[in-house]
Amino acid sequence: MTLSNLLFRLLLVTVMTFSVVACGDNDAEDAGEKIDEVVTDAGNKVEDLCEDVKDKADAEDKDC
């Protein structure tokens, strides 16, 4: 194998690798945003439930 052939193959593999990684970034970012949204929604529901319980128990401190 000649040096130019080896360099060409290395360049080809590098370009293909970056292409695959670039396509995967959007999917990972979307998944991360969905996870953040679910965690935020769950935290808000827990806080709402806590405030409802304290309200029904006539607690002085109604913040959770």
C-alpha cells in the first residue's frame, strides 16, 4: 500500500466518522431536552402536591 493510498483511506474514514457523529448530535440533544422537560415537570408536580398537602393540613409554612 502506498503512502498516498493510506492517507486517502485515513481521510475517508475521518470524514465518515465526523459525518456519523454530526448526525447523532441532534438526536442526543433532542433526547436531552426531553429528559430535562420531564424532570422539570415531575419536580413541579411534586411541589404542587406538597403545597396541597400543607394547605389541607393548615400548616403555617405553605412553601415546599
